[in-house]
Amino acid sequence: MDIKTMSWKKIEKNLSKKQNVNKIEAFALARYHEEAPGGQSDKKIKYLYSILVGVYPSSIGDQEISTLISKDISFDSALFKMAYRKLYKALNKKKKLSNYQKIKLLEKVPIEYDPVSIYSFEDLIKVLLDKSEYNQVLKTIFKLSQEEKDFIYTERVKYAHAYSLWKLGDTAKAQEKLFQISKDSENYKIRQKAFNIIKKIVGKSFPKSLSQEELGSIFTMFSRSEQINMIKDGTLKYNYTHKDFSVVRRIAYSLSLRMPKYLLTFTTVNKKLYYNQDEILCGYANTLINSKEHSKALTFIRKMLKESKSSCKYKMLSRIYKKNKDKEKHFKNLLKYLSIYPYDLIYQDQLLEILAKTEKKSIVYASSKYWETAFNEMPNLPVKGRLTYWYLRYLKYSFQKEKLKEVLSKYYEYCPGSYYIGVIAEEFSKDLESLSVPENYLTNRNSLISYISIKQKKDYLNGLVDKDLNFAYYPNSNEMVKSLDNAGELVKKEKILSLSAEYLKLGELKYGMFLANEYVKNKNFDTKSKYELYVGLGDISNYVYLNLYYTRLLMKIWLMPDDPLLLPSGINNRLYPRPHRELVKENSKKYGVDEDIVYAIMRQESFFRENAISIAKARGLMQVMPRTGRFLASKLKVKNYSLHDPEVSIKFGTKFLADLLKNYGDKLTWASIAYNGGPGNLRKWKRNHYKGDFNHFLEELPSKESRDYCRIIISNYNNYKILGKLGKLDY
């Protein structure tokens, strides 16, 4: 039973009337009653209890809780750990537990390197703290071995430790620990609590009596005006060299926001702590720019990021020079940023605004120097599609016929897998017809690229069916597959990672990723190794979202096109999965929507994450808005539904798509804009901007989100079609 997909209707249909359910089925039913509309919290508790005790109770009272306390519970699997954790939380929420029962239940959880153990220990300490059992808090912590302390002595436990010391009168030790918490913790609430106690301990001399290190650790907890006054009167010395980077980072951020004139001096005297911290330094520059302190931001970058080659440095410089109206430096730094990180579509659009500016409803092209520089420096990736398209338009406009032919003969090389491949094939069809197709296009990569470019509009795929294209695969793509496969083997081999995968199979992403992140931290993995591990976890747990999301991030690290035509199946299977295949087939057939369209939308909307919720509150695989969901539920006569349930999300999303496609002549281009921006907005945009050419309309569409969305959907759709026709997927 695949619990993690939130298939509540399926679980109810298959299990709710089953007489004898096994433990995993009982957990599925418990999750159903926890999440699904119509779920009953009492039944959830009973199913969880049955997993642990082996008997489904008629009710839960003191007798059942006593049995739970006295029974020898197994904690040898993620299933038992989660059942116990969820049962404790549910009983506590319903106020069914006395303090004694809480303590006894929490003490049963063995102390081990596991999130259930860590969260349970935190709860145990909190219960003791709430009871004012301060000595017992200290005794419980004291009993921990150093090995146990390394993972279970968390921020919350540290705070309880310090608080208990304070209450028992050991103010010196309490103060020392509270300052350490203030330094180390990223939890604002805990730091605020520590700050309040420090104030009480220090008393009237607060904060003047504190050392610079102590004051620095709590500086950001003061109010804005207090911070400013402390800098001005010298209480906090902005030219003091600190020892701790977390302290320096917080003070510097506050200075960038409130007192920018002191920022450069402060970061300069603490420069050693900023080694290899370019992103954080860029963050300060960004804050200065947002505060319109452009001159200070420029000086800061020149001083603190002088030797940096990070993309963020050039991004900040491009912002400054754009504001200063320095066209040459803006262009230079913008292009440098995009050559390192080409995936920023907002800045890609900025580049096009320089190269092809719209003035009084006509296009003013930049000179050839700018076009050639931009085109040559931008990496050949799908995101280069718009630049390639406009470059070709520029070449045609400027009557550079030979150069136009040269670029058209291999334009697929410049933006493989891009939405603009089809646009170029359509708009430059006559020019492409004049070019010769290589006869032996399977002998080398250049000939294959030329064949794909020239024959794009004439079903070039027919000539590639059953052909081995390995000779033309992107560099490092086969190596990447091996790395991902090895990551899966590592998950199987390492106990902590196998447990992580168990949690993921149960749909407990928070618990699974807790263990994965701890492993990454302990092994000091770099970003690439971390992402490979997450893909390996996705493989072993069949967590499609992890596979897709982190494979895409790895492609960006490798600067590898996610063009499925020239990628091995080991990457394509992860980039273009087809989860919930039977549901998609059923609804595609019922509502007359191409299966690949459904997957194209689903891939972009949620990355196949069933519990996805957008900022606008759209939900589920197809990101259906609650209001749209209510309308469709009424229309389709669906009751007691969850938009996270794949059965519901796919049905509603496919029906909505079917209606949009019908309204727009089965054109996915128009329907995708309506799906994203709403039919009403599309009518307005079409009325104001459509002049008979869709490609030109999309370039002028005022909603950047809908522009990009349409391009991505068409690319997704084309890529699924390519893989289907060539049979390049294992499913």
C-alpha cells in the first residue's frame, strides 16, 4: 500500500471493509483517518494502537494506556517508530495522558540516532520542565553518554538545561549556556527566550557589562532603535574582530539593513571569517541595493568580493550598473552572471531587453557586437532558446544571409530541448527548406545535430527510431547515471540511509530527510554528492519527487541540457516519470486529453509531489485551486474529496484541461496560458496583444509567469512525446 502518495480514496476502497489488516495496512488506514476528509481521529488512534499492541481496541482509556506502558514495544523499524510517535501525539492532543503517563511513554523510546528518538527526548524534557522538575531535567541530561549527547542534545534540550540551571540558582553556568545558545541557534524563538533570561540574570548593568563576544551573540535580539544606539554610543564596537562566524553574520546583516555606513568596516576587520562565504556577502550587497544604497553596495563588492568569481557577484553588479544607467557595464556583468548561471529567466529577459528593445511598438536591435558576444558566451542549454530565436530574427532583419544559414543549420545545438526549437522550425521554415540534410547523419554528432535542426518540422524522429544515439549523448551523462546508481547502492548499504528510505516509503518526508541531512553533514558531502544521495533515496523509496527535483538540480550543476533525445535512459527515467499511470490513462481517455499533456502539466505544477501547496493555495499533483475544486466537485458529483488525493487531483485537473482545450481549439499553447493565468486574463491579453501570430503574441504577453509557464509546458509535452516515440523509457 503506497501511503506516501496520499491515495485516500484508494485506501478507503481497498481496506476500510477488510476484516484482518496487516500492520502496514493498519498504518495506511491510520493515515487515512489522519488526513482524509471524513477521517475519524478515534479510529486513527485505534489503528496505531493495534500496530503496537497487536489488538484493535474498542476504545482507548487508562487500561489501554497502561498496557502500552507495560508492553515490550519493538522500535526496530520506521513503521513502529512512526506508529508510536503518532499515537503519543494523538493521545496528548486529546488530553488523554497524565504527566506520569506522558513521562513513562516517552521514556520507553530508546535513545538512538533517529528523529523519533530525538523528538521524543525533547518532549520528555519539556514535560519535566513544565512540571518544574528542574533537578530531574538535569539528571536526565546528565545520564546521557557523550555519543548520545552528540545527536540528542538539541537546541530545545540545551535551552531546558540552561533554564533549569537558572531556576536552581546556578546563574553562572546558565548564563554561559544561554550565550552559547544565542550564538549557535538558528531558531529565533529559542534565541528570544535565551535573551530574556540573560537580561534578568545580568540585571541593571545590562547590556553595558557584557563583553563584545557576549553582546555580539545577542545583538540582533535588541530592537532596531536599540541596535542603532548601541553602535552609535560604542556599546557594540563595529571595528571589533569577533571569533564566531554566526555572530558576525547576524551583526553584518543588521548593519546592512539599518546602518550601512558601518558595514564595510565591520566585514573588513572580520574578513577572515568570510572565507568561501561569497553568497552571504552577496546577500549584504543585495540588502544595500534594495535599500537604494547603490554606491555603498558597489564599494562593498569591490572590497569584499574583489577576487570572487561567483555568479552572485556579477548579478549584484548588473543591478547596480543598471540603476546607474551604465549600459556597457550592465551588459558585461549581466552576461557574465548568465554565463555562469543561465537558469535565471528574469535576467535572461533583461538581456533580451538590451538586445531587442521595444520602442513605440517597433523593435530596436542592438549592434552586432552585442549580439555576437551574448550568443557566444551563453551556454548551449534549453534556456538559451529565446536568445537563439531572437538572434535568428536579428540576422534576418540585418540581412546576414550566410550567418543566418550557418546558425539555422545547427540551431538545435544551441538550445536543445527548448520550446523555441519548434518556434524556430515554424518561423524559419522557408529558410530551412533551402538547406541540405546530411545523408549520413548517424556517423557523427555534428551531422546528427544538423539533421535534427533542418528536419525538425518534418517528423525527424522517424529517422531516429531504434537507432543508437549514444555517440551523441551529452558529455558526462553516462557518468552521471553511474553516480546516481551508486547512490542507490549506498542507501541500501548504510543503516541510517536505509532507515531514511523506510520513512520516505511511509510518506514521512520530514523524518526521512532529517536522517539524510544528518548523514550529509557528518560525511561533509559537497552539494553534488548531496543531491546524488537524495536521488538515490528517491530510487530506493520510489519517491518520484526526490528523483525529479534533485536530478534537475544536478543537471544544472553539470550545465547539462535536460533534452531527452540525447540523454541515457538512466537520466530520462528520473526526469520524465509517469506516476499514477492507470489514473492518468483512465482520465485521459474519459475526457479526451492526450496522456502526455496531463504529464506535461503535472510535472511543472507539482514535480509529482502529492502534498504540494502553492503560495496561492493551489493543491496536489495538478495544483487545482480550492474554488475550482469546489466547482468541479459539484459538476462531477464528487463528495468528501481531498485535492491532494491523486484520484481527485488527476480527475479534476484533466477535466479542467479538457474544457480549456475545447475552448481553444485543442491548442495546448492557449490552454496552458489559461490553466496558469486564468481564462479571464487570457481573454484580456488576447484582445490587447494578439495580432494573428501566436509566437509573437507570447513574446509580448505581459505576464512573465504565464509566458514562461507556456514554454515549459510545451517543452514537457514535446519531451514526453519524443521519449514515447523513441521508446527511450524503461516504463
